[in-house]
Amino acid sequence: MTEGPNPNAADGTASLAAASSAAEAVALEAMTPPERLGWARKRFGSGFALTTSFGIQSSVLLHMLSTLQDSDNVPVIWVDTGYLPAETYRYADQLSERFNLKLHVAQSTLSPARMEALHGRLWETGEVEDLELYHQLRKVEPLEAAMAALDVTCWASGVRRGQTDHRKTMGWLEPMRGRLSLRPLLSWTPRDVFYYMQEHDLPQHPLFEQGYSTVGDWHSSAPDGAEQSGRQTRFGGLKQECGIHLPGVMGDGI
């Protein structure tokens, strides 16, 4: 299996541009989501990884990964902020065992207790800047460190265009902080997700039954309501994105 481009090499920028060319975008458009994963595994070899939040719809992409011939050799990176609901930790164990995941847990070097001692409970202030610092410390930096340690050149995630305004502008494969970001489920609707989970008898996140259509940290997630649903319920309504899927160098645009 051939290795993917090294974003740190002198020709890294050119390699990224070539890999996310218009021609490849057209090819990816015609593929099914599992085919996109298989293409990326072949194209980038050991430099390919998948990220998961073990959220409401995470079982879909993890199941698709499990259909690849050597799926147990593909790193699956999970950012554990230390503030996830108990239900998410149990769900993570359930899916990890079911799909025999090669799981890599990414965590901040700053413990929750130490962060709160130094910076306070950043999610409680109502200030966007504090929320951005929280996301940088607990999500973006740990993810980037994990991908650097694993020498990841392309990573796949389960983002979909219908989730946020920013995601409506996404393409199938685009440069993202020195690597390539693949979005196999980008065009899928909630209906597509529902029927796929039903067809393959995939377990729901425990909080789904309590009205959650998306779930992250316990303090920044809420069930759908009369006025807000989906990503609108996250981060107290201050933001829709945590920064992981935003472009720029580390920490920028979070």
C-alpha cells in the first residue's frame, strides 16, 4: 500500500492541492460513502485516519469503516475532553468493542481540574472568547497532537452539510491545517442516517431517546426544543462549531 503525501515536505502544499483537485472532487461525488473511505485508505495508506465523537450519529461512519478489508489497522481518533456525559463514555465502549476499533484517545495535557483552577469554568461566562479558549485547549490542540503523533495526512469525519452554515460550504476533500479533511457523509440527510442505522441495526446513543439530536460535552449539549434543534442547541447558542472543522493554523478561526 502506498503512503500518502507528507504535508511537512517541501512539496506538501502542492501535494495537498493536487489531492483535493477538481477532478478528484468529481470522482468522490460519484462514490458512495463506503467507497470514499476505501478510496482514501488506498490513496493515503497508513496516513489515513478517522475521527469520531461517539455522538448521536457516530455509529454510521464507524460501521462503514468496519466494512473495509483492513479496518482494524485504521486509527480512529477520539477527542475526550474530560467533560463528556457518562452515556457517551459507555457508548464509546460499546461501539469500540462492536467494531474492533483501533482507538486512539486524544486528551489535553491540561487536566480539567487544572484548567478550571487557572482559567475558571470557561463555558459558564457567556463570552465567546472564553468558549474559544476552551475549545482550543480541550479539543483542537489534543486532536492536532494526536494526528501529528500518528503522522496523519488525511482524516475522515462524519460532518454533513445540513448541520451548520459553515458545513454547507464544505467540499468532499479539502486542505485543513496542513492535512486533508475527507467528508464521506457530506451530502447525507437525517433521513439517510436514520435508514442506514435501521438497515444495519446500529445502536443509538443513549441520549437520543431523551431528545438529543447532537451531543458533545455535558455542559454544552441540550435536547432539542421548540425554538432550537440540532447544532443550535450546542454551546449555549453562542457558536455552532468548536473549531475542529474550521480552517487555519492551529487555534485560528475556532
